[in-house]
Amino acid sequence: MTETKDWIFFLPIIVVVLMIVLLFLPIMYLSMDYYVTPHAPPPDFSVAGDLLPFGGSFLEELDLWVSLYSDAENMQNVFRWVGIIFAVGFGLDALTLLIGAIRVKTGSKELKKARKRWLISGIAKIISQVVVIVIMVAYIPGLLEEYGIIFGFTMGLGMILTMVAGGILIFAYILAKIAG
């Protein structure tokens, strides 16, 4: 019979691969319509597109309006930082999970310590995405409405798969707890 450490490390490795792939998938889809006179059609400018960890069509479309509206540059910088934060988070998380999985496989790290890290990381992934959703749905639209901007948000594949990755890590914890 094989030891738990000989097969359980595959689950964090799957999450590592998923986190690397997430660097190239859209985090979210955003749309903004700016009205000088609130809610009077048509909008003075409209921007919509995907936000990727390293930019995306949303930021490129916002470039067109930066010279006309000073607030557009501020929004562009905020969403650029959101993408960078996601990219850094995905990268660091993938690196620490990879190192932990290798250490479990080679036996230099106890499975008990690793599974605790997997549980914490899995829960953190899910909670962080829920917090982002709440901010994007409840806080940002109200904040931008003061400026005559109607804001739309849709979860992207990046956010959905981050929650899936969190679920895989929680599942790895459960399996490691049962097996060992």
C-alpha cells in the first residue's frame, strides 16, 4: 500500500497548474457608461471588456477616454492595480503550493503541516473571491454613480477557477485528513 504523501501531492500540483493558467484568463468582464446628464441616453462614452491580470481589452478601451476625462485615468490605474494584485497573488500562491507539494512528496515536510496550509489557502481563495464580488457588486457601482457612471460587472473565468482551485485544496485537506 502506498503512503498518502505519494499520491496526495498531485492535488496541489493541479492547483499550481490552474493558477498559472489563470494568469492568461480574464478575471472579470467590466462595463462602464458615462453620462454627463445622469441616465440620459446615449452615454458620452462607453467602455466594456475583459480585465486580465496583465491588462486586457477593458484597459485598452479606457485608454481612448483618458485624454478627455481625467477621472478615466484614475479608474484605469485602479483596475490596472487590481489586475496586478491578482497576477502577483496567483504567482506567489502557485510558487508556495509547488514548493509545499514537492516537500510533501520528498518527505521533508510533514503532511500534517501541509494539509493545514492547503485548508487555509483553499478557504482564503474562496473568501477573497467572495469579497471581490461583494465590492464589485455592492460598493463600486454606488461610488461611481455619483460621477454619472453606470458600472457593470460579471465574474470571469479567472474568478470562477480561483474558487474551484480553493475547492480542490479543501478536498486535498479532507483526503489527507482521512488517509493520514
